[in-house]
Amino acid sequence: MNNEGILIVDDEAIIREVVGTILKERGYNVLKARNSAEAQELFAKYNEHIVIVITDLRMPGGSGVELAKALRRVRADLPILFISGDGENPVRFGSLTDFLAKPFTRKTIVAAVGNLITQRLAVCP
């Protein structure tokens, strides 16, 4: 078991549960939030343990892009993986970001998370 924490933010419970289960099976510690406000509370509490945030683009109460900007104000090197059922890639706002269209496979989510963590380690050892 590694000590890397992943924050999953999605208003759909099934997405949070499935992605959380996949990543827990890989040894990650998983935190889950239904919206931007919950995500920011968890991030404030567990900031030093979170190595990546996976967020839906469209959620009630604030978009994933708005959430990412708020979290990056606290930690500029935070990797962000955007997910969306719209298939619409957001404007990239710096390095350490990626995008997956829903539905995605177990293999693609694990690969995307691993790639972003590897990129972060290369940039910020």
C-alpha cells in the first residue's frame, strides 16, 4: 500500500464509487467529494497527502475548472485529471493536466493517474 492520496470529485455517486474502487485496488488512498465545496474542505484538511485530483467538468455548484483553479492557488504543482461525459476537453491551464471522456476503462483511468503522478515527480521531485 502506498501513501498517495487521490481526491475524486463527481456529482454522480456511481462514478465516485467505481473510480474509487479501481484506485483503491491499486493501493491509493481515496477521498471522495460530491461537489466543489466538499472537495475544497477535504483538500484543506488533507492537502499534503493528495497527489492528484480527478474532477468532473460539470457539477452543480461549480465546475471542475473553477475547482482546479482554486486548488492550484494553494498548490500550483497539483496534477488535475478532468473527466466528462460531454467528450469536451477543457482549455488546458498549465502543465500537469489531462482529460478522459466518460465512459473510460479501468486501464485508461489507471494509466492517466500514473502518468500525471510521474509527470509531477519529474517536475517537482
